[in-house]
Amino acid sequence: MNEERKILVEEVGEAVKPPKARVEDVAAETPRETMERKRDYLEGFLSQKPAADPAGAPGGDLYEAVIASLKEIFDPEIPVNIYDLGLIYGVDITEDGHAVVTMTLTTPHCPVAESMPAEVELRVGAVAGIGSAEVNLVWDPPWDPQKMSDEAKLELGML
């Protein structure tokens, strides 16, 4: 079992050099032409105005008005508004002013389970620019205290 291993060595006199890369058909730009192109780009960039947020998109006036109306609704058992409490999972507003609010409650046995969605629908429907409002009450994902904003946690002494 004593195998003999041999290493073969080959001597090479000279390695073949790879060909050099050449760029021949490119017209050389002068530094002035290069700077002019950059200056034009910068002027175009600086002349652009920021696009306004659509009214119903996050950051838009209508969206912020809906959020403000949700912040006026307080949970009767916890002295925090339902938005900061983390009960609002989503607000979607169409271009024609239809608002859909997806929300949950702290528990399915919450004493305001029947009245809270109706109050949300009334308050959101009363916002100027909202034609109709709809509330989707969901239980998945379930609410937990981690969904609360820092302001709500501070109010309840959880921070």
C-alpha cells in the first residue's frame, strides 16, 4: 500500500503575453465638453420641482385629515386614541374619495365591538373630500401592545 506519488515539473522558457486592450474609434472629448455635459445635467436636476403627494396617498392632505379624524376617537377603557393604540391597520383612499379603513379591536370580546366600527365609519365619512367610508374589522393579525405608538406607551407608563 505504499504508493509512490510523483510531481511532474515542466519548464517553460517564456509565457505568451495577452494582447493589450485598445480603444481606437472613440472620439476624445475635451475637458470643456465633459464639463458642459455635467453642467447641463445639474441644471436639469435643480430645475425639477418635487411632485405633490396625491391627496389620498400617505402624506397627502386628505389622508392626513382622515388620520386626524381617527386620532379623535378614544378607546373607552384605555385613555389613548385608536390610531396611537395601533388598532388601525390601514387606510386606503381612492381617487373618487372612497375610504376603506382596516382595523381591529384589542379583543373580540371588547365592549365596543359593535359600536366602534360604526363610529369610525361616521367620523371618516364626515371628513371633507371623503364621499363614502367603509370599515373592515379584522382579527388577523391579532392586536398586541407592541402595535402601540411610543406616545401611547408613554401615556400608559409602558416606556
